[in-house]
Amino acid sequence: MRSDGVEARPIVQLDGHAGFAEVFFTSVRVPVSQTIGDANDGWTVALSTLAFERDAPARPAARYERDLRELIAVARARDVWDDPVVRDAIGGLAARVETYRLHTLRTLTRLQRGESIGDDASVTKLLWSELERDIYEYGMSLLGPYAGALSDTPAAASFDTRYWYARAATIYAGTSEIQNNIVAERILGLPR
């Protein structure tokens, strides 16, 4: 990143944070000692890197377990925890969190056996990015106009910022649409 010709321009989000950047490479020369993989085989390196970014080791299940606990705290703070519709929605999210936890254990077991992360990393990416988005979308709907009134509740105070970041999770590391295409073509064998 410190090489001549590498320029990172921050992308400021709606919440004022710059958690992403555009990176420009203008006539950049990389010393042979700093290359990864074989010459002219960058696509293989890029796919391997993306697989690790998309799969379970990059997103521990404990993160979503915490998010779920915070969602329950918001429901209690809003005094809607006993509403069966709210409990059903949170229960559905809890089932997805547990599914993801078990999926991560399967992936980590495969890695421990020396197996590689393949195209099924796209399934993992869909699981965690859409789960994250859905948890925060539901949290924001629970907060509704009370978001300001509950801002002293730690869970409520951070939901707004994390809501916006969670929306980006369905884009970075490959959009959900691209992941669905990979699953359809490479895993399910459907035509392009």
C-alpha cells in the first residue's frame, strides 16, 4: 500500500464514517519478493483470498450471538419482548444464528482436516451477510421513532451505525447477487 502509484480514497458513508475506500493503482511496480503465487496467476490468488474473506473464519458466530442478545435487549427496552410477533421474528433470527454457528464449525473442521475452502464459501457469505443485515433491519424497525429516546441503551445506541455497515456487508467480498450466481452455477450446476 506504500508503493508509488497506490492511492486509497476514502468513501464516506451516510453515517459519516469512511469504512471503505477506492484503491487506484497507477503504474505500480511490485518487487518480485513481494508477489504472491506464480506470475500471471493472480486470478487464482484473488479467488483464494476472496474465499477466506467470505467463509467462516472471517466471521465468528459469536458476533451474531452477541447481536441477537442486543436485539433482545432492544425488544425489552421497547417493552415489546412479550409480543408473540416480536418473539417469532427474533426466534427466526435465533434459528439462523444457530444454523450459522453450526455451519462455521463444519467449515473449521474441514480446514483442520486440511481441506480447502471452495465455492461453498459463497454459501457462507450469503448466510452471514444477509443474517447481519436482517438482524439490524429488524432492530431498527423495533426502535422506530424511539431510537433517540433509547440512545442511552448500549444496544440501541450502536444499532444505527451497525445498521448502515450491515447493509454494506451484502456488497463487499462479493454482492449477494454474485454469491447466488456462484452457488447456482458452480455448486448446483445450473446453466448460466
